[in-house]
Amino acid sequence: MIEKYILKWGHDMLQESIKKLVAYGIKTGLTPECERVYTTNLLLDLFGQDEFVDPEIDEKDLNLDDILADLLDEAVKLNLCEDSIVYKDLFDTKIMNCLMPRPAQVQERFNALYNESPEEATKYFYNLSCNSNYIRTTRVAKNKCWKTETPYGTLDITINLSKPEKDPKAIAAALKAKNSAYPKCQLCMENEGYAGRVDHPARENHRIIPITINDSKWGFQYSPYVYFNEHCIVFNGQHVPMKIEKATFKKLFDFVQLFPHYFLGSNADLPIVGGSILTHDHFQGGHYTFAMETAEVEKEFTVTGFEDVKCGIVNWPLSVIRLDGENPDRIIELADHILKAWRGYSDEAAFIFAETDGTPHNTITPIARRRGDLYEMDLTLRNNITTDERPLGVFHPKDKLHHIKKENIGLIEVMGLAVLPARLATEMEELKPFVVARDLDGIRANETLSKHADWVEEFLPKYDSIDDANVDQILKDEIGAVFCEVLEDAGVFKTTEEGREAFGRFIATL
């Protein structure tokens, strides 16, 4: 009798959750009212149900996270998916796809809105991506974010807590899974609607807007784990490797002509300074103003033959040349000239070598944007040379900074947004009482925290008073200061008198 009651209660809960999800889809515009019955039937079929009792629900209580959690619990009970974060992520995209418009409908709506305004079109597409749970907004909200004032402007600091760790069950399954070359990577067009597997995320609720840049087919989508407002990814329709060349600059400007309210940039095309997937040509952009964009030009210069393009060295920890002009084609020509000059440039005094033993080291991280009627491009000079003493890269965070940031410095960080590892959230909480007590011996004796000891010893004398009320802010400020130093390490020409002289030597070659 009790078992029968439990089964009925579970059945009723499932019916209520299905009705709530359909109501959520209609409320958010994912699902039109005329498809209420159709969508309900799709969900009933997904859960193996052959009837619907149309239960009473409170349509004011339509929290997607709660609804999906209830549905996933029911799916586990029905043996439709494993009780594991990876398997639940695979299944919840199947659930959400029942609410989603078809790709052609999304494209049609986007294009209609684009004819009114590019901003309206991207606003619609971004909201669709959030409402469909393709952008995992609840997980993104877990990230710890703050701003830090530096001599170069206000840097954004993020401790990335949004991506869930795989559990042992999923890791074991991934090891046993048959290798698949479809899709070739997570940036391929073939991801749209893909059901996923334990070693590849599900994308059934994923939609792509096809665009044309540089007379070739590209895709426009958002990042599932956005780092900033409307963080988008623009990717080649073909699975071809990253390459910084003249065509790259044309693609970037073609995009910002299509979407003047967005910036677009590219990671570099070499390991260490690439900081990204180098096997698939792609860019990142969005509707956000980074500190790099607001950084001022500290010294202007002119390149002969390009007097119509305004050039300058940006006051930024990395080595950045800024180009401004009314004609994007002229900026593209000059950017290509600078790229070619930099590819072959060596300066032993600055420890810059174009190549060693036939391996190239120089490349560029470019960022394009509009400023009213002007077009603007920032060219960040990069070099990935390594030595026995600096095996991770000479222009890479030095060893003393690895306790905070060891990973490659990619496009997002180049522009002034730190993406720091999740471990720091726990480590900073554990570190606080030691910092308040100024207990360096305790930090050094702690296996997890000992890597932070020299850093804490270095900044403690700066503060006359440290207590529970200010220790959080102190740690945030000091982490921000470390990130600023990380960016300075990535600069090929240092922000010193000697470094600026070296920068000037390169400019003279143009």
C-alpha cells in the first residue's frame, strides 16, 4: 500500500513538473502557446508516460533550476539517466530541447530582428541561450568576481567555479567509451543538436546563427559558461586550425561591421600564448568594455605610407599597438604590415627571437572594435620562447606567481579579465585566519596553503591592521596585484624605460 502511494506521488510530481516546464517555456518565449499540447507530449514521451492528468500548478512558481532538479530526480528513479552530474547534464539538454524552436525558426527570428537593429537581434539570441539553459546561468553566478585598481586601470578578477567536476563514475565511463571523431571538436557546426556523450557535452538545446565574414561561412553562438556580458564565440564553418594572417583582420572587422556594439578578438596561433583551442579557427567577443579598451595611448607614432591611420603604444602591461581610422581596409593593410614585421623580428637585448631551430615564436593577439564612425584594432605582440629556466615560457607568469596563476594568458586575460582556478576560492577561505593572525609558520606548515607563504610574507608589512572585517578585501586586492604582475610578465617589451626603448626599436622597423 505504501509502495503504491509512493509511486502515485512520484507520478503526480512528474506530471506537475512537466506542466511547470511547459508553462516556463511559454512564459519565456521558448515555446509558443499554440505548441503547449505538442510540447507536453514530447516530454511525456521522453519520460515514458502515456497519459497526462493536467494537474493544478502555480504558474508564478516557475524556477527553471527547481523544475529541472525535480525532473532529473524523476529521470533517475525511472532509470532514464545515472545519478551523476555528467549524465544529468546530458539528460537535461534532452528535456530543454523539447521546448526549443528549431534552428531555422531561431535564424528567421534573429534575421527579422536584425533588420530592425543588430542589438535587438543579439539581445533575443542571448536571452534564448540563457532561458534554454544552454548558458548555465546558475553555475556562472557561482563565480567569484571583483575589480582591482591598478596603474593600468580597473582589472576584472574571476575565480572560475562554474564548470562542474566530473565524478568518478563518469570518468571511468569516459575511459571505456569508444573514441569518436564526431563532432571533431566542441567548436564544430555539428554540435548543434548533438546529444553528447560522457566525454563530449550535450548540445541539443544549442542553436547557431550562420554569418558570412571574409566571404566564408562562419557560426555565431554564445559561450555556455560566459565570462562577461554576452560572451560570444564566432567560429569557422570548417574544422581548420587557428592562424593569424591578413584574412584574420578582415574577418574581425567584417564582424564588428555586422555587430557594431560588439568587440571581437582572436587568441594567438601559437602554443603557450594561444590560451585556447588551436585546432579550430575561432574568435571571442561580446558586449563588454574591458580595461584594455579604456587604456590610453601613451605615445603616438606614424608609419610611412599609412599617415591616414592613427597609431600609438597603449599604456598596458602587455605590449599593445593601437590603430584607429575611418577606413577599415587601411587598418587591415597596416596590421598585416606590422604582423609580417613582427613575425621576423629579433632583438637579442630584449630576449626576443623570431625563431629558434626553425620554430617560430612571434605572433599577435588582435582585438577589433568600433568607436562611433571609427574602426579600432589593438595588436598585442606575443612571443612563446622557452628556456631551461623558464620551460613554460619566458613571457609567461614567473614561478613565484604560479600559486595564483599558472595557466596560459589568452585573449580574455590579455584584455584585463583574470580567469583564476577554482581551488583559490577554498584556499583563500582557509588562508584568512592565518593572515589575520599573521601566522606565517602556520601557513608554511599547511600542505595546501604553504605555496602562498612567500606571497603573504611579502604583502603583510603593507597593512598596519588586518582583521575579520578587512581580510577579504585585502586578499582580493593582493590577488588582483598578482594578476597585474602576470600580465606584465606576458609583455614582450616591459613597461620600463629600457622596455619602452626596445619597443621603440621595433616601431622604427615599420
